[in-house]
Amino acid sequence: MEKKLGLPSAIATGVGLIVATSCLMSLGQGAGALGTGFIITMVLACAINILTALSMAELNALMPNLTGGLAQYTLAGIGPFVTILTMVGGYLVCQAIAGSVECAMFGNAINSVFDTGIPSSTLSIILLVVLIIANLMGVDIFAKIQNVVAYGLILSLIAMGIIGMFGLGTGEQVSQPANLAGSFTDTFGLLGLAFFLFLGCEFVIPISKSVKNERRNVPLGMVLSLVIILIMQIFVVLGMSRYTDWTALSESASPHILYGTSLLGKFGSYWMILVSVFAVISTVNSAMSSFSFMCAGLSKIGLLPAFFLKRNKRGAYYVGVLSIGLLEIVVNATGLSTSDSLTFMISVAIVFWMVSYIVSNINVLVFRHRLPKAPRTFKVPFGPVIPVIAIIGNMFMIWNIDSDPGTRNLIFMIDGFIFMILAVYSAVWCKMRLKKPMFKPIPMHEVMAMENEVYLIAHQQDREK
């Protein structure tokens, strides 16, 4: 009998998946702009994400044991058009951009400590080539140390935050105002950036069938993972206030390395770079593999072309691996190496993710109306109140994606252009290939049957007719 995972494992999974070095970029940028005032921004963003996590838990309770998660929920709730738009845009495009940022930070971190003489973008591309080859060979080179690295990063940040908070570092303390936010309006201006710090707790859901007392431990695990990360980041911001100049922090392409150096000198920089570089590699490697499986899953239910299901001799979904890998190489070849570019890329990406979170909350409301008496092992309390607040909160964060109106409008313009392309693809795919109404939900029992291999065989036969 398979051993069930407890609450600590659910929490660890959520924490390990959320924390990445690109989050440290967002943390450094936010703290550099608002000082300790960014803590209020983080608390608000964390609270909104907790509400969405509860909605995700209800969707999982209503349609359990689905590997595609949001894709299946939306397919049964709103229909194929919105499903393709949110999954390709909200997850695939977002992960492509976020993975590129992660790789860029790899190059920046190396060159911030070591004088390699190699451009940061070149180091990033070398990393990507190695990971593409590893994934094509079906080798997860960091599978055994992935959790160790992620937890090492978290414990390191907590430790370095506490050292800084209590003035125990070996570096020189700085004299500066702790809080740079003049009003609540200032804290709202970076809500979109803070959102990125708590992104991804829903990835606990795929392991839910292996968690004991799923009704309690899945939602609680997601919520506690978000709270733990919030506490960790508060420690770091308070530590930064004593040892790192806010202006230097906001201008740094590797703010976590700068903090480590300011706090503990060379030892601090080596400590931070050792853990963070491994975390970058582990995160990008995992995302590349997950991307290929996600594309295969969407192809299985007819939402992406069938070639994403093709495997090589090693069993890897090579089309997905090559697609995400080559896209990230192109992005990094443009010289994505400045802090401004990285932050801008993150902002462009997370708008898609916020939209997918809005759709998830809408799915909860749709199923509450359509299937009010359907059995759910977990149900969000207070009726429609929490999903509605979560929708409003995510819309508010989108509007506050950047404090500068010009930058915000540029982000909206780029996202709008990408959404238009995806909308055309979605409409054509629904009409020409899927041959189903764009906004007619597919019955829930059929969506859940898609997990079965027998359905896939029958579906392929129908396509060939």
C-alpha cells in the first residue's frame, strides 16, 4: 500500500515550488523602492493569493485526481476557448518568460561574484543548452537534490534575515530611513510585483491524491506554505533595512547576492550564490520538464496539436522540451541582463497568471451555481464572498502591476497583443480542429474521463476519421 503524505510534506511541496531566485529579484526591487513599507504590500498580495488557494482547493475537491488541474476545471466550467487562452497564456507563456528570467539571473549571479569575462547572457544560454540535452535524454539531473536545494534556500534566507534583523552581521550597517512608503497608495503601486513572490502554491494539487486527510491537508498546506514564505521574506526585508542601501538594492541585477555580501562579506556572497545558483538550475530544469508534460496533457484533451505527444527513445516529450528551451535561448540572446529588463519581464508574465487565477475563482462560482449539491470534500466558507474578493483582488493587482503609468501601459499593450494572438489561435482551434462551440462547457464526467488512457485511444480514433 502506498504511503500517504502528511501535512508537512504538503507544506514543503508548496514552499519548494514557490521560492525561486527570480522571486528574490522581485523582493529586492520592492524593498529597494518602498523599504520596509513593502512588507504591507507583501501581506496584501499574500492574503489575495490565500483566497485563490482556497478556491483552487474547492475545485480539486469537486474534480479530484486530475493531472491538468486548471485546464480540466475551466474546460468543464467555461469551455474550450477560455481554457486554451488561460492555459497557453496563463501558464505556458508565463513559464517561458519566468524561466528566461531565472536563467538571466543565473548569469548575473555568477558575474556579480566571479570575474568570468563571459557575458551573462552567454552563461545563461550555456545553462539552457545543458538542461535541454539533459531533458531530451530523460535525465532529471537534479531530482535527488531538488528539494534539498529549495529548502536550503529557504533556511538560508531565514537565517540571513534574522542575522540582519538583529545586527549580527560582519558587514557595516547603513544609516537610512526604514520605510520609504509615504502612503498606502505607494504600497498599492507594487502589488503586482509582490504577487510574484507567492506564485505557484496550486502545484500542491497534483499530489493531493497522495496526501492523507486530503480535505484538511491540501488547503491547509497551500495556506501555510504562503504564510511561511511571507514570514521568511519579512525577515529578509528587515535585515536588508540595516545592511543594504535601498538605492543600491533597487539598482542591483542580483539583489540577494548584494545583501549576502553586505551582511557577511565574501562569505555571505559565496553562501548566497551557492544555494541560489543550484536553485536556479533546479527550478529551470523542473519547469522545462513540467512544460513538456503540460503541453502533452493539453494535447491529450485536444487543446494543443498532437505533435506535443511525441516522445523520443528516452521517453521525453521532445517537442515541448525543444519549444520551451529554444524560446528561452532566444529571449536570453537579446541580452536580458539588467534589473529593469528582468523586472519588466516578470511583470509582463504575471499578468497572464493573474488572469488564470481570476478564471479559477470564476470556475468556483460557476460550479456553485450549476452544481450546488455536488459532493465536495472541501468547500470555501462564506458562500461566494471569498471567490468574489479574490477576483477583485487579482484585478486590483493587475491594475497596479507597476507604479509608473507609462510602464504599466506598455505592459498592458504587450499582454494585450499576446492575448489577441492567443484568442485567434483559440477561436481557430475550437472551430477547425476541436469542432466544438467555443463557450460551451464540456460535461464534467467527460472531462474527468479524459484522464483514462482508453479515452485517449478513442479520441485519437475519432480524430483520424
